Amino acid sequence: MNPVSLEPSKTALVIIDLQNAVVGMTTAPHSTADVVRRSALLARRLREKGGLVVYVRVDIANVLNLPVDAPYRSANAPAPPPSASELVSEAGFASGDLLITKRHWGAFAGTDLERLLRQRDIDTVILTGIATNFGVESTARQGTGLGFAFVIVEDACSALDVEAHRFAFERIFPRLARVRSTDEVIATLG
């Protein structure tokens, strides 16, 4: 396992989809409450060290509608209320944090995230959120393609089922990033 050294001024924590509609789902292997708690803890620690915290949410009412076999929402389903896309207060959004609203799975596609990170000379992204194999994985794939280094926090992510989470963390993420626990990342930040 490669050692992780983080320079807080060049590091951003990107937190995926800790919003009402998503946090209301059942996840595994970690509960949404645990993912929210650990992500908020990482956000507090990185802020204390001078790093950037970015919250990402999906605009559920206006999600990009592409011709796919399993659409995000059925065509005749009523639009969700605006509150579905609001961050849960427990996620810890604070003054000085950035908020990115996306319309698809990954946080880089169709948003200003890359530009905002580059403007701040960020080269490393700590990544947490829900769901492991949707928003988190899409963001990691897009971001590594743009040249950002990633640390993906296993116990601050969760999926809709254990197998999807396990597969991503055993087979996909070690090839895209360094995989660590919340405690390991906090220890690295000092």
C-alpha cells in the first residue's frame, strides 16, 4: 500500500450526494448516518488544516434524462420536491465550503468543479459519499481522467448493497486511487 501524504492547502474533500433523497435510502455496508457522520468529521478536520471542502448534490428534479435501459426516474413519476436535493444539516456544510449541483452521476461532468479546484491549486481529492458505485465511482473516474489524485474513504462511502460496494473498493478504486479509512485520513492530516 502506497503511503498517503496530504498537503491540506492542495487538498479538497469532495462529498457526494448527502442530501435528503439520498440519505433517506437504505445503504450497505455502512449506514447513511455513519457516512454522513464520517464525512462531516473529515470536513471539520480538513477545514481546521486549511483545506477546501466541497459538497456535491444532484438536482433530482432536473437530472439529465438520457436514453438508458434503467432510467434514474420513470418518465411518468411526479417530480420530487425541491427539498429532495437539499443537503442534510448533519453533513456539516459551513461558510467557505463550495456547493456543486450536478445533473448526472459524476461531479465533474457539466459542472464547474474542475475549474474551481484548479483555481485553488488543488491536486488531490479526498472522496466520500453515496452511492459508492454511482456518484462516487463516476466522480473518481472523471477526476482521474482530468489528472487529479484521489484518496477514497471506504467507511465514509456506501452503496445500495454490500456486493456493489465491495466490488468497487476491491476491484475498481485501488486502480484509480488510494483507499483509506476515515481514521487513516485523519491521522495523515495530523
